[in-house]
Amino acid sequence: MTGHGVGRHRHEAPAVPSSDSPRARGTLTEGLVLAVEPLLAAEPARVVEAPDGWTLRTHNHVLSVHHEHTIVITRGRPIVLTAA
């Protein structure tokens, strides 16, 4: 599960890992728009795709949630577009 850049297409670079990823490289620049998409689970779990090709769930059916925030990188504090 990763977040991604937001622009003219549904999923753009850069990839935004939802966990610590030593291979993740890149610079957040002013004006960059990102979708941050963590999946939180009540217990350790792997994500699996359902036969419909769209639905995601945990392999062990533990309580979990997938959430997304869209964020604009600025010189100061980021702007969370999806904040209530």
C-alpha cells in the first residue's frame, strides 16, 4: 500500500510508502500534491486483493481501515485538502 502524487492522472509519481522504506528517495517540493494512504490494522496482517480485482482486505480478516488524505506541500506548513 502506497500513496502517490496527484495531478492529471489517477496515480502519479512519486510513490509515498505507508511504512518506513529505506529505498524511498525523493524531495518534497513546493506545490507537490500527494495522496497519503495508510492501511491500519488491529493486528499484524498482509493485504490481499479480492477476486473482483478492486476490493482489498487483510489476509486474516482483522479489523482494519484504509484512509486517505490529500496534502499540498508548501514552504511552511503543508495544506491538508481533505481536513474536516
